[in-house]
Amino acid sequence: MKRETFMARVSTRLGRARASAASQSPSASVAPRRSPPSTRAELIAQFSSELAKVGGAVHAVRSNSALELGLMEFVHSTGGRRLVGFGKSNFERFGFDRLWRELDVSCWERGDEGCAASFRARAAAADIGLSIADLGVASSGSMLFLVGAQRPRSVTLLPRSHVAILTTDSIVADLAAALDVLGARGTPPSSALFITGPSRTSDIENDLTLGVHGPAAVTVFLLDN
Amino acid sequence: MHSTDLDFAERADLALENQFLRKAVRFTVDRLRNGKAAGSAALGDFESWRERGRAIRAHTIANLDRYLEQFCDNLERAGGHVHFAADAAEASEICVRIAKDRQAKLAVKSKSMVSEEIELNRHFEAAGIEALETDLGEWIVQLAHEAPAHIILPCIHKSRGEIRALFERHAGAELAEDTATLAGYARKTLRQRFLEADIGISGCNFAIADTGSITMFTNEGNGRLVTTLPRTHIALMGMERIVPSFADLAVMAELLPRSATGQKLTTYLNVISGPRRANEADGPDELHVVIVDNGRSNQLGDPDFQAILHCIRCGACLNVCPVYRQIGGHAYGSVYPGPIGAVLSPLFQPEQELATELADASSLCGACHEACPVKIPIHDMLVKLRERNARPGRKSRTERLMMELSASVLSSPAAFARAGRVARLLQRWTIFDGSRMTFLARRIPVVKNWLGTRRLPPPPKRAFRDLWPDLEREVKS
């Protein structure tokens, strides 16, 4: 059916000739609703406890070197060998060195256009996905990942275990605040993903099980900066 | 097991005889309802949130033409394609054409109620394209050749043993019965199919007019896989599933998961704005959004029913409904079960006889209205539907005669008293509580249905109105 015909029917049913400008959505006029935690420490505490409630693990680290060491220990402890990660330039600010030398990490790099299929195969075979979250959401323990040229979807999706780095200054109070930040950035990315803990289902006799399609484990290294 | 050759009463009888189903339905709806209570309490001031949700949905639907136009413009700007389907047949046709043009062999699907509504799988199969459900519950239901029994948890009617048997037949090997093994089998098997698939098909919880985005609230991750791995993504969207902006999404995102399962947020909330962009490693090359009318626009401008388009498909009304609790989803014989289904089904398929009787499957207690996160007066709509069903030509002659007779008896106190006396005496002399003259009792309309499961109350020696003069004296003294 043509768009004009489809839309004309909607307008006619609503009793007008054609779509008219709408008044402001009521959401804009309603006052903020909950009293969010006010201090950074409260935000961090709430984020960590909410994520733990849905089965995520949080490791707090205070420096770049502690982050690197923590990540390497984590990878060894899981017995995972193959990693897949966001583009390396994303990690520059953390100054990793040993990690790149000692672990087998496949990173997607811009300009790798022709190799999308091979990247996908590596991501599908990887044990661990290594990512960086753009925002944390304290009220629900969620992390926001903005997909982009250096930030593939597969990293947070295909491996059984997903490890994310989140800096404490990027934790916001709630989803409304996170969506405000997203909206203020202008054109949204092709995909903005809020991830709240590991993949879950209760489809078999209401019995909760993790990792039916997405990662069974979500681990966050929370870097206090 | 859409037993559409049976009528509603027969399907309900089947459900009532299935003890496993009844126990499973009760357990599930209690779990979800308790989850909702906890989740909404944690949010605080849930009534104000409901009011915000209602206001947003009412505003959006009242301006649906404008928001749909805006959404389409923005989605096209982001590189997406928009298609418009007047009815179920056209919606399926569009999807099949997209798939055929790409020589697709396999389409992987995440949960989409609209795809069930338009019977997409049947059309794909007819076109020689495999349509594979990947939500664990939907896959189980597909393997069993059945229909979903609940909006949120499609396979609550299947026992662990039945699921194992289905998987063993599929695997051609023995499997253990624990949840981890069964879910692990699904992961391993379906992961391979995701990687092979040509088309990914998803639903859309809310479109966002302001940005041209579609959003999906999911828990398992299959919704992300179908929108990440195949080259082509088709999203099916009911024309009413839209909100103006991110600020509105923020409100709906607090209401939908809490009302469905009690979660503060689902594991994944994916806000998709167009297909994969230059230099991105993954994601679909093409995004097609199919906007489906299929009876929805008929409700616009109807003061009694426009609000049904506010529905966000959370399933909360199923979980509180005393009728759904007894009979589960299949008895409704429709894609949308429960109170919401009893309203949606006849509105979307006015030509189908099946749907009209669903309005009677309600005690009109109003629990659905109280549970609804956007305050849809579902029980009022059920009354209006009954009114429609009682219009000339829609009920049998006998029923109409009986109703006319009752009307004349009930509208005169004297006639009512006389009729009561006669009926009391007749009952006393003949069938009494239904245990005497059973050959006769089984032939009396209404009475015979009653006697199927219980006795009649025995007629009292004296009616209340005869007792009243004495009682009145007692009360006054």
C-alpha cells in the first residue's frame, strides 16, 4: 500500500484532512520522578548492587595498571584463550601494554571493511568479548554501548563471556538521564544497546537459566577515575 | 494447538481438564504478578508513572498520523526502508517479496506478536523459505507445531519432559532433562542457524518518531542476533507502536519490563536507527520496517475503542485475570489471549465468529484495568463488545426471546414476585436441586449447563420478600 493512502486513512479516521502539528508530548511536562542518588559514591554503589542482583560481577579498580592486571587475571581465571575486542584505539587511554602482548585479542579496526566476514568468524569463535561501556545506569545496573566503526555489535553478543570497562564518571542516575545524554549527542548511532546483566530465559518451567543466546557472564571492571 | 474447529466453551473444557496446564498457568501468573508488584513498588509512586504512561500513549495515538509521518521521514533519512501493509495478507506478501528478491533460504525470527498475527511462518513456508523461531519458548512451540500460550512466556504449557522429548527428536540423540542442558542444546543448535541465515525478522516494541528508531526489549539475546548477523533485517511493527521521543521512551521503558516480568529493565534494550553504517564490522546492510494496520485504524476515532491502541503488550492483564488463570491462553483460540485478546481479537478480525464469544470470557471484575500500566479500561470495552454482539441478527431467536421475557419480568416488581413464586414451586415439585427428574433437568436451557458441574441451590420454603415483614420488625425493634 502507498504511504499516502495509508496515512490518509489514519488522518480521516482521526477526523481531519491531513496530519497536523501535534502539541508537545506530555512526558516533557511531567516533573522528574524519583530522588536519584546525589553523590558519585552513591551512584557507584547503586550501579554495583543492581548489576549484582541480575547476575553481573563488578570489580572496582583504581588505576590503569590495576585495570590491566585485573583483566589479565580475569582472563586466565576463566581459562578463556581467544578474545575479541573493540578497536584498539578505544583502549589507548588505559595504556595497556602487557595485555596486548600476552593475550590473543582480535580487534576490529576501521578500514577493515573487506574483512567483516573474518571478523565475524573470529567473534563467533571467541571465548571472551572485551568492550568499553559508554555509560552506566545506576537505577538498573545497565551499561550503554554505542555501536560504531570501532565498536562492533558482536563483541558484546557472541562470546560466552563479556568483560566491559566502565569508568565511574560515566555512571548516570537512571534511564531517562542516559537517554538525555544519547539524545544530546545528535543523530543516534545505528544501534544503541543497553545491556543489563547476562542473557536470561525462564521459558522452561519458569526455571531461570543464563546464556541461552547472549553471554552467560557479564563482568565489569569499574575504573575510578 | 489452535483448536479453531472447537468453540470457545469446548476449548475451555479441554484446558480445564489439563491438570498440568492449570498448575503451570497458576504458578506462572503468580510469579509474574508478584514480580510486577515488587518491581513497581521499587519504582515508587507507580500510580503517577501509570498516569504518565497513559498520557503519553493517548497523546501519541491522538496524533498518530503526524508521528508516523515523522518516524518514516527520519527512518528513511537514516537509511531504512519503510513499507505499509493494510492487512495481514499484504504484510506477509511484503516480507516474502523482500526475502525472495534476496534469494533467501532461511529467515531467523525473534519474538514478534505481529508476525503471529499475520501468520508469517505459513507464508514463508509456502514460498519455500524456512522461518525459524529463535526465542527459546517460541522455538519449543514451533517444534511442537503449537501456538504460544502466553504473550511473555509462550510455552508455559509444556513440561520439562515434553521439551526434552522434542529436543531429543530434533537432535536424534539423548539429552539430560536439566534446564542448563536443554537451554545449552538450543544455544548450540540455533547459533549455527543464526550464522547461516539470510534474513532476520524482529518485532518492534516502540518506534521513536523523533529519531526514526525502532526499539526492542529482550532478555535472551536472540533479538540482538537476528538484528546483527543476517544481511537483511525486517522489523514488523503494529502501526500504533510508536512514541514521540527518547523522553517518552524513558517512561515506557520503566513501565513495560516491570509490568511484564517485574524487571527494572530487560537484559537488552536495543535502540536501532537504520542499518549498519560505513566501516562498521557487523549489523545488517538493509533495514526494512513493515508498518501494519490490519484492523487497527478502524479503532481510531471510535470513542469506545481507540484506547485499545494504547496497549504496550506487557501481558499484565493476563496475569491478574481470573478467567485466564483457569483456562490459559490456548482456549482463547487467538494470537492475543487474556482480557486484551478478548478485545483485540474481535476488533482485528471482525469477520471471524470465533472472536465475538471471547467478550463473554470475562467476569468484568476490572482487575485487567487495575493492572494495566497505561490504564486501558479493558472491562468497559468488553461490555461494549457484548452490546455489539447482542445487536439484531447476532444472537439466536431463543436467546432473544428469553432476554425479552426477562426484561418484561424484571421491569415490574409485581411480575417479578409472581414469576419467582411460580419458578420456586415448579422447581420444588420437579427437579428440586437437579437430582430429581434428571431427564427433564438435562433439557432445560441454562440449568443444564449449571448441572454439568454442580447442584442447583434448593428452592427455599419462603422467599425473602415473604420473610421481610418479620425481618423488618426485628430490625426496627
